Amino acid sequence: MTDMLDKSDSPERSDAAREHEEAQSVGGGGEEAASPPLRVNRTRKGIHAKATPSPQADLSDPSLYFNRELSHLQFNIRVLEQALDPSHPLLDRLMFLLIFSSNLDEFFEIRVAGLKHQLALAHDETGADGMPPARVLEEISRIAHEQVERQYHILNDMLVPALAEQNIRFRRRSQWTPAQAAWVADYFEEEIAPVISPIGLDPSHPFPRLVNKSLNFIVELEGTDAFGREGGMAILPAPRSLPRLIRLPEALCESGFTDYVFLSSMIHAHAHEVFPGMEMEGCYQFRLTRNADLSVDPEEVSDLASALRGELLARRYGSGVRLEVADNCPDSLIEFLLTQFELDERDLYRVNGPVNLTRMMAVLDDVQRPDLRYRPFTPGLPKPVRGEVNLFSAIAQSDVLLHHPFQSFTPVEELLRQSARDPDVMAIKQTLYRTGADSAIVSALVEAARGGKEVTVVIELRARFDEADNLALASRLQEAGAIVVYGVMAYKTHAKLMHIVRRERGELRHYAHLGTGNYHAKTAKLYTDYSLMTANETICEDVHRVFQQLSGMGKTRQIDRLLHAPFTLHDTLVAMIDREARLAERGKKARLVIKCNAITEPKLIRALYRASQAGVRCDLIIRGMCCLRPGVPGISENIQVRSIIGRFLEHTRVYYFLNDGAHEVWCSSADAMERNMFHRVETCFPLLEKKVAQQVRKDLDTYLLDNCQSWVLDSEGQYHLQQSGDAEPISAQETLLYAYAAQA
């Protein structure tokens, strides 16, 4: 049985034959029973062995590219779709809906804010798609309004009733029993009233500066206060120190029920008490989203850490980009708020429910209902690193590849722990982009530094929304005696690298870890990523040179096997894609698969168009943004783009090239985006050992057979969920989960 990733797309092979062969194997080389042809593969009809390129085709034509921001928004919509999927457990469907909220918050804070900033500066720059910022903002507003309305419909009319059937209820004020109302009144008096600060609006009390994404109320008042001031309007900020969702005592709930009330409902019910003697005509919740991007000019900064500390304070009060208000708020008050925040109707979102849905995430941890969550699993471990083994001995014998979360992240942490305590380890170097506040990785580095080892840590302070945590980590490591550097000012250090120097039999031996994801134990349970632990001399020497380049100064160092952004990664990827095209033109075996989070870089996309025109079959597994337009006759009809959305966040970055049967498999920290290729320090590493490369190829096969959670992109920019029909349903994540967990 041949390997799916070893197929020649020669002209004499029909589409039907190719589909039949693809349906035979999930990994190639195994003895699995043949599966019937899958509907997911039947969508390939119309893909020809060799396209006939238009002689006048202009691969830079804007019509060949999707807009990056709109593609990003489409990904968030695919996340929201999971809330409707009955194959997900109920509480996890709620989780997907709340993730949509969180993603949309960041989308407005960064992407929409950036577009607005362009317009404010009259920078009408366009991407490869040619769509001007004003038009993009119009489309974003149209789509986002539709999806937010849909989100609240899903919450109010589907998920909340379904949760109530499972005895989990969110109680509106009208649903409180007398005993519950009395408890809420006591809670307000004891917990809320002492920390709430109403702000009356008058000439001596101008409109306050409200914190980004904070919950607030605008209140209409009638009457005269103690100072003789006539009633008008007031702002009531919700205390940020209090939870947004409060669980009612069990004694106040019906038997077997778990009841929650929103902080916003409590404040609304008792807001009149904050304005004694005044008549409250109305009280309406709202939330302002601000520009949260940080701006640090490398030419004007002498101390990056100090500059970022100042910027973090400013982030909370950036310019407004979106206003969410209760849908029953009067137009007059809405117009007043829009004026205060310098926004227009396009930036207004009227919502039927809490304006801060993300804070409902607390329910997922609070409710102990395993029957309503994904079934827990124990990650597997490759045989060489099972049990209490000396990891240096294991890695010295052969490379070890881990596929998280299907396989445990523990060996990566254990490698550092053993390094910290091993008297033969001389030095440890590590990059940190995102890591947990109580990270075992950081604790091991601290232990190593305190133990007298040479510890150097490259911390990227500008990891968006993790800047404060990274500043704290830097201080902790420096206090322990580690050397902490912040990389290169104009380039984010996004590479995931570890380098260990150990004295063995009188000589220095090098070990390295390279990954596609961050050194973060929590996300390693939620994100799919690859980890390679190796003692390969050339790879380890390359890693050593990258670290020296990051911490020191000098001309570009020669890197033998790694691809290294911003220097060699982009051009080499383009060259490898073009190599597949040349092979196909000569009738040789040619094929490529790219799996990453986003593909937006125009030169890479044009290279893929050239490969498609030459007859190379190109499978792209792109979780999020995709600016490439597949299925265009004569241009991209040999390209298929799919997005896998499921229990785990797909995060692996893999670049596979058939190369006339020579098979090259590369894993990387980099997506196919401009920022990764040209404005970040990234690495892309080859899988040199055959068994390790075959493992990744088999994983890719599994993703390409998915007909449960795979969304295929058409030439019009729409994603279509692939369904198994009469064929055997195959979920890539479930298949990998059980295959790897069997190793546990």
C-alpha cells in the first residue's frame, strides 16, 4: 500500500484513480484495512493532473488574493460554528461560543484598530488583494454585526435552554425567587456597594476614561441631589475586582440545580441605591473596546523593558474601536456614547445579553460535570522516553519527536529538570515567547542558574498580551543569576529553541530541542505542536549559532541545516516550491503539503500558483487566514485548502515536499506570513531521521482524510464543512488522540 504523500500526479492517472488510492491509507506503509472513497476527497472533482495556464496570467492580479482581515474573520466564524455542532459536549459548545467572543475582542483591539489607524493617518495602503482599508472596515462591520447577532441567538435560544435541561441555569432578575433576591441584595450591600464608584456627569465631572473592555452602565437620573444639582446622566463602572458571574448558594436553588447570576444583573437591580433620593429612569450596560496594540519605536528606545512598562499602562486607554450596548438602550444615550468615544453607527453593536460574554468562561471550571465535557485522556509517550530514563542517553541514540497534546509535554520539562540537576551540564540556552506564570520550565532555569550553570534566556517581551508576564519572568530569572536578553529590537524572537551543553567522557556534547509551539505546559494540552529533541551535531551547532546571533552582534552566521528568518527561510521555501514545479514539468514525482496557521505572504502564494500550473498537487491545511484563492482555472486548480477546527487548536507548522521521492519534511515556528518571514526570528528544522519524518507524514495523511471537522475553501472565499455521507467518518484529531494515547 503506497503512502498518500508519495503519489505522482502524472497526467495519465485519472482523478477517480487518485481518489481511490487516497482512500486506501491513513499513513502509508501500514496494514490498515482499506477505507471506502471519502466524500471529502470527491470534492476534488475538477482538479486536473496538469492545469493549462493562461498565457497572459498575471499572478499578482488582486483578484487572485483574499483579504487578510476578512479571512481572519472567517476563521472566527468557523469557531462559532462549533457551538452548533452536537458532536461536541454541551459545555464545550459553550466554550467555543465564548472563544469566538475572545477572538473577536482581539480582532477589534488589533486588526480593526490598525485599519482605523491607517485611515486616521491617510495611509490608504492595500495588500495583495487591493482592497482599501475603508472598504475592508465596511465589510468587517457587515459580517461582524451578522455574526454577533447570531452568537447571541445561539446563546439565548440554544445553549442556555440546553444547559437548563442539564440543571445549569443563568437566572435573569425576573426569574429570581424571593430568597434569591434577598441573597443578591445582601451580596450587593456587602460586596459590591463598598467598592463601586458612581460618576455623575456635569461640568466638574467630565466623562471618565474607561478601561478597555470594562463593564459599565450609563444611568439616567431625575431629581435634585444634596448639592442642588439637577439630575442627568451618570456612569457606573462595575468593580473589576469582582467576578462577572456569581454562583448562588446551593440552599437557594431547586434540588439538583446549579444557578448563576450575572454581576451586571445584580448592579442593575440595585443601581438606584447608589443614587439615594434620585429617580432612576434607566440603567443600561455597555462596554468599550479600545486599540490595544503596543507601539515601540526601536530608534527611540534605549531600554525596551522600561518602554514596554509604560506602553502597558497606555494600552488600557487607547482610542475606541467598538461600542457594545444593551439592545434596549435608548437611541439618545447611544448617540451620546458614540460621540464621547468618537465612533459612528458602524462601530455600534446592540446585544441581547451580557456585553462581556468572555467572562462566562468561569462556568467551565466551576461546573463539575464531566459528562458535559470532552472525555479526559492520558497523553502517550514514545518508548525511548517512557519511565524514569536518562533523557540524554535516549536522545543520543536517536531523535525523539513528540506530537502534543496527543503526546505529553512532560519530556520537554524533564529534559530541563535533568539539565538543571546534572553536574555534567555546563550551559543552557532557551528562548521564551509565551510561558506560564508558574512554569516548570522557568523553575528549572532558575534552579540551574542558582546551581552555577551558565543560563542564557532570550525572552521576547513583545509577545502580545503576555508582555507583563514576560517582564516578571525576566526579573525572576535575572534575580537567580541567569543572563536575560531581549533579542533583536526590530525583530520579534519567535523561534522555539533550547540548547544544552554537557560534558561527556571529557568532551562537550550538544543537545537541542526545537518546537513549533511555545514552552507552555497549559497550551501544550490544548494546541497541537511538534517537539523535536535531538543530539544531531549539525542541528545543535546551528541552534548554538542562532543563540549567539541573538545575544551578540555580527554579520549573518552560516547556518547549515536550519532555515532561519529573516535570512534564509522565505527564499528557501520559495525555492523548494519552485523545485516541485520543475520536477512536475519534467514528469517527475512532485507533491507538497503545507500545514500552518496562516498563509498571507504574496511571493509564497505566487510560488504555489506556479506549482499548481505545473501540475503539482498542493494540499494546504491552513487553520486560520488564507489569502490564496484555490480552484481558479489555469492558476490554482491543483490547490486544495482546508481548515481543521476541533477540540484542539491546530498549531503545528509543517512543510512537506515529495521531491521526486526524496521526501523532505520540515517543521517550523513560522507561519507563511510576511511578519514571520521578514520581521521575526524564526527557525525551520528538517526531520532527518526516517522514522521521525514518516511519523509526521502519517499525521498529515490523517488530516487530509478528515471528513468530520475539515472545512474546504472554495474559489469564492467560502468554507464548506466536509461530511462523510455513507463513508466511514474520520476525525483527524480523534484518530490521532487514540493512536497516540495507546502509547500511554
